[in-house]
Amino acid sequence: MSLTIALAGNPNCGKTTLFNALTGSRHHVGNWPGVTVERRSGAFEQDGLTLEVVDLPGTYSLAARSEDERVAAQFLASPEVDLVLNVLDASNLERNLYLSTQLLELGKPVAFVLNMVDDAESRGVHIDVAALETLLGGPVIPTVGNRAQGIPELKALLAVLARGESTRCRRITVDYGHDIEGELAKLETEICRDEKLEEAMPPRWLALQLLENNAEAKRRVAESHASEAISQQLTKSFAFLEPHLGADGATLIAERRYGFAHGLVKEVATAPDEGRTPTARLDAVLTHRWLGIPIFVGILALVYSVSFILGKIPQDWIAEGFKALSDFAGAHLPAGELTSLLVDGVIPGVSAVIVFVPVIMILMGCIAFLEDTGYMARAAFIMDRLMHVMGLHGKSFIPLIMGSGCNVPAIQAARTIESRQDRLITILVTPLVSCSARLQVYIVIAGTFFTPFKAALAIIAMHFLGLGLAVLMGRILRSALFAGPSSPFVMELPPYRLPVLKATLIHMWEKGSVFLTRAGTTIFAGATLIWFLSRYPGIANQEWTAQYQEQRQAVAALKLPGAEEEDRLRALQLAHESRIVNTSLAARLGQKASPLLRPILDPEHKRAEAWKDVIALTAGFVAKEIVVSTMAVIHQASDEPKAGERLSPLQVSLRDNSGLSPLTALAFMVFTLIYTPCLGTVAMIRREAGSWGWAGFTIAYGLVLGWGLAWVTVVAGRALGFA
Amino acid sequence: MTQNLSIPLSDLQPGDQGEVIQVKAQGQIRQRLLEMGFIRGARLRVEKLAPLGDPMELVIKGYHLSLRRDESACILVHRVA
């Protein structure tokens, strides 16, 4: 026998910690159908029963306005749920009980967990659990989630409840007073005319939502054949209640619910001690008028360094490991299609996926840590003014800054933003923030065409341009896509808490594995497609392969000293690859497509090699740093400088043969910044925004915007007399 | 309690206490504010403003909450001594 328990509660009530404590590490993480709200489920065994636990998103209410609330409300009303477990934060009981008053209307057995009783005790709040049980009409188990206190008792209780052997659940609902109850009864009568409506949820619950003027409830009613009768009754009820009680339905119902919660708290809990809490003392510093921002910048710098500087170490190991593997395979397998598929397709593809994992895990760990301590809400509090001016939310700041390390985890970090609108806008503009992979392209190009000082200026300018565009696009998207009032900024500043290390580790692991399984396949498929385009048909040309083998053997026969032989072999390999790539499908496409890029990269129609840029940029779709290695192949010149020289052979070749001028080189950099997010980012946008549509939209606007700005660069530069 | 004028919550200064008279916002924001405890008679205290002057932090129903000026301007309160 298996039963499903829904875990419901406010944000910050310790629900997820409790979920981890109940289910151990056997989790399944996915999304709720149709939305990008995380769905976590797990199971535990007790007394021979398998109890499935579903962790609902933390919500303050079931009013079904935000995605989170809609998911929670729909799931709770579904027949799948056998038992509701309402987690209450003992140190913030009154507001937590508001949600309970709604849960009690659902007509399902409700049990309560009084979590973080230690926090409450330390503030001088003592709660009479027996009295609370009586008043709530359901069993209450006190726990300290992060120390697993009360968990065995809770598991035993859940098993008893699941078997239906307990008589401790009585049905208790808020008494809304004579007038409202009268109207509720009338509405219920009308609702019960439609059996389907009656079955979908308790009629009283629907009636309450109608009186609250809830849009979702009204939509439900509009679909019913009894909709006319119900709306008529609703109009009558409003006409009666408003003048009679001096306020609209929503206010009256909220007042009664809080009245219930307030009365209950008075009955069962002692008042908290006067005096400053540890949280207030910490906030006196952390959100201080003058200190708040410097401390925030310091914490941000720390997170950034840990993620992208420390995270770069394992990232380099992985990249080098795969490179060594690919070199080894290339040296020991016969040249040909299969080897190329492995060496140039599969291995770099897998590498392009796995290389992200350390950074994702570290950054997500840091963010989970900030979130669990309660600091994330303060960060949003501090930065909101600035971000609001840009049409974004205080919580958008961290993803945007982290984007300058790598866009992929930055987009994942946008999960902390509750409002769907704000999150979507943040996700869509983050790719404009210049990441460290694009930096590698700038370094090669700027280093070739500018003096070191001007090159540094140009590179810095790219980063500011990216941030500026992100802000601008944020404003444009806000007004174009979400006309109307922006989502309210009503954000709780929860008490500071010490996070549970295990929860942070679980979170890191989940983020890493979700990336590998969901985004990994997309990146891998894209990398393979690009390999195919850039190697065929040349790679299948037997004659070329045979020639290459002969040349290698000829070099080997010279019996040159080790280093020289290696150099010669490398030059041969580069020449062979160059021949393949320069006649590939990608090259043909590049030649066809180069007129499109002519206005920005070849305004004077003098460059014979402009099509090579197209191949490099196409390959850069897999990962921006590949632009450089692809250029090395196409121009048949190594991108590693020889000892004692400032420019690498690739840079010399670009300077002397490519036909790029300083101005078009700058346009190339601008275009590289904007033209499209890399595959990893695209895969992440698709996952986090919830559709391929948004991923496609990001690519499309990037191409248009990138082209436009590169063109402006060229035109303005020429007008100013640069070449 | 002295009966004084109703003023928007955004006019309270850090350290001031107030009592909610009415939430004037409409739609989503109204419902959200009601749920968060801004009901008639609820006591609140303004803790501080963010370093850049907006949003504000306040204590209501025993917990800390931050509101932008956009939202706090549509909550009417009495100042309470």
C-alpha cells in the first residue's frame, strides 16, 4: 500500500529540511507539468507502508495567483493527495496559520508539524502543543528540522494517519461570522448544481475563493453550466456584504482568518521576549545604511572568486583531461571519419558538457547557502532600488553579475526570483552579460589589432556594453512583454539561520545532475551537429586521408629530433584539418552567408576571407572559446605564441592575411558579444524558461541586436574617420 | 491611542509605529498584502529604509517584511505613538 503526503507551508518554514529528514536522500527532482516550478518527491517506509512525500513550493496562500501557488493549490485539491502535512514555523506562528486556515478548507486530513521550536523557545515563545492540537483539530508534532528532532515520532504518526486508524483529525474551519457564513451557504447551494464543480473541490472552498474575487476560481465557474446562477448569487452576496460589513469580501475573509490565527496564538503561545533578536543585531550591520552595500559587494566578490577562480581549477583538469584523451585517440587511431567523430565530435562534446559541472555546483552551493541563511533576501533588499530602475527585481542582481563568469549557472541562479515575469526577463537578458569564454575571443582579436592599452580599453568596453544592453533589453522586454503593473515586491526578510550542510550538498548535487541530464543532451547534440557541418564532406575523402598518412610517414622517416618532429607533425595535422574545414558544408554555408555579414565585417568589399569568420562564429555557437580554436584551424596557424613573441601565429595571420581592420575587428568583438548565447546557455534557457520558444527568441534577438550594433560600430567609426 | 489623520505607510519614518486602516491597492497586490497581514487594525513598525532609500523594512504580525514605495504608498495607516 502506498500513500501520498503533500508537504505544505510558508517559504522559510524549514519545509525542505524536513523533507530531506523524512525521505533521506532518495529524491526525485523534476518540474511540475507545464511550469518551471521544481517538484521534489521522495518516499520512506514505516511499519510496512510506503509513504510518498511531495514537497510543494513554499507559499503564503493558496490563492493561485503565482505559478507556485497555482501548482500547490492544484496538487492539494487533486485526489492524488491522501494527507496534507502543514509545516508551521513556531517562531512566526500567526502568519503561518493563515495558510493553515486555507488548508483546513480542502476537506482532506491535515496534520501539523511545529517546526523550529528551538528558535521559538530562544525568543521566549512557549507553545502549548496539546492546546494547539485541540484548536486546529489535527495532530501536531513539534520538531527541530535541522537536528532531526521529532522525525521518528512524525514518521510513526504519518503511518498511523495513513492507515486511517487515528481519530485525531477532526474537521475544523474558520468561522467567518453569521453574515459571511450565510452568503457562503447560498453560494455553495448554487455551486452544487454542477456535480463536476462539486467534485473538483469542496464547494465551500470554491465559494470562499469567489467571495475573495479570485480570478482562477471565477474562471473555473465560468466553464460550468451553472455559471449564471453562481455569478448572480455572487453579485447579490457582494451587494449585501460590502455595505453591511464595511469592506469587500477579500478584506473581510482575510480579517477573519487572521482573527482565527491571532486568537489561536494568544491561546497557545506566550508572547516573545522584548529586546533585539540576533537577527536584528545582524541586520543592524548587514543592511546598514553605509555598510550594507560594501558588505554585499564583498560577499559577492567572495562568491564570484570561489565559483569562477576556485571552480576553474577542476574545470581546467576536466578540459585538459579530455584534451589529452582526444590527443591520445587522435595519435593512436587511424585517421578517418570514425576517429574524427570521436576526436573532434564526441570527446569535445562530452567535455563541453562536463566542464560546466564544477562551476555550476560551486555557484549553486554558494547561492543555496546565501538563500538558506536568509541573506539572499537582504541582498535583494539592498539592490532592489537600483534593479527596479532597470525594470528588474532586487534578486536579479546576482544572476547578472555571475553571468560575467559564465551565463549557464547564472541563468540557473535566477530560480531564486519568485515572480515568473522578473525571472523570465532576467533569464532572457543574462546572455548579454559578457562571460569569460567571450573574453578569450576578445583577447585574441584585440591583441592583434590594438596596442596593449587600447586592447584593454576595448575589452573593458565590451563588458560595460554587455551590462548596459542587459539593462536596456530588460526595460524593453518589461514594457513589450509584460505591459501593466510589475509584480509586487512584498518580500519577507526571514530570520537568519545556520544552513544545514547536508541540505546544501544535496542541492548542489541536484543542480549538477539536472544540468547533466537535461541540458547535457542538448549541448551534446549541438556539438555533434557542428562537427558534422565543419568536417563533411572532406573527412570522408579517402584520397586526402591517404595523402595525410603518407606525409606523416615521410616526416617520421626523416628521424628528426623529438621536438622538431612533433612540430612538423602538428603543422601537417593543422594543414589537413584546415583543408577539410575550408571545404566543409560550414565553409559553403559561410560563403553563402558572408554577404549578410559584409556590412559589418567587410564594409569595403575587399576581404576575400570574410567567409572564414562565418565558420568561426558558427562553431562558436557550441562554446564561445571555440571561435579561437576554429580560427586556428581555418587560418592554418597555431593560437599558441612561440617563446619570446607577443603575437601567436594565428594573430600574425589575422593581422596580415584576414583583411580585418581595427574597426572591423572591433565590430567583430561587438558581434561576438551579442550574436547568440552558446549552446549550454541555450539549453539552460530552454530548461529554465520552460520552452524552446524562449530559447529561440534569445538567439533571434541576439543575432539582430548583434548585427545592428556591429553595423553601428562600423558606420560610426567610419564617420569618425577610423578605418 | 490618539485619533490622528490617515497617512500612507510610505510617509512613516524608521522607528515610527502605525496601525493599518485600509489597503487601497487593487487586484493581485491587494490580495497579497492582505494575506501578509495588512488587515484593519494590524500594528506595524517601520524598521529602516534600504541603503538606497527604497524599499522599506517593517515588522508586522511579528515578522519582517520589505515593501517598495509603490506598495507602501497604497496602504493607509494611523501613526501610533
